[in-house]
Amino acid sequence: MILSVFSDEHFMKEALKEAERAYSEGEVPIGAVIVCDNRIIARGHNLTETLNDVTAHAEMQAITSAANNLGGKYLNDCSLFVTVEPCLMCAGALYWAQMKRVVFGAYDEKRGFLTVKSPVLHPKTIFTGGLLEKDCAELMIRFFKKKRDTGY
């Protein structure tokens, strides 16, 4: 049996599909997938407007789904792929989940976890930023331009 190994770009493109779903639902277009053993075990996109819940970020949705899928709260063998740098709340949740790896697309220079001087992620978590950054950022720019243009 030949196992196929997917690239980080493949998984980020899957996160972008989730971000497109959020966009089409009128949500801030951020998408996430969680990968374990080279397969997607959870997906999520922003649902803050739909659920009227400020904590319903893409990462939080995916973390909850992955924990339910695996039957445990620790995701230390998993990787998160998310289209935008996680905020402090999501980084805190990633810390407690002990996520092995975090890969994000666009940087968030105003609200991203990297704006904080001290480390926020778990000490063993490896993170990479800027994967498919242009594609991820373009979706956010398009969303907020549309929002400004339509006045909603």
C-alpha cells in the first residue's frame, strides 16, 4: 500500500476552502483545518455572527471538533493550518490543547498572537507564518472592501 503524503500547501488550501465558506456566510473569512497522521480530522471557519458568539473563531471550532474526534483534549500530535495568524484567545486555546504545530497564512499585525512580547503558544509548539500569505490576505481584503462598499 502506498501512502500519499500531502504538503503544507495542500492543507492550507483546505483551510482556504473553509475561509471561503465563512465569506459566503457573511463571516470574517478565516478557515482552519487540523491534521493528524497526514489526514484532516477537523475543519472550522468563523461563526461569530451566525452563533452570536465572540469565541466562535475558526481555530476554536476546529479545536473542539478535533478533540471530539480524538476523544481527548490534547492535540499534541496534530497540526493546525489556519488562514490568518491566531489571536491571543485562540493562541491560548492552542497552548492548552498542546498543539504540536501551527501554520498560518496571513499575519495579523493588529490582533495576532505575535504582537505580544512573551511566548503565548506551548513551548513545544512549532509555528510557521506566511504560507500562501497572499491568497489568505486577499480574501480578508476582499471581504472588508465589500463590507465598506456596501456599508454593512
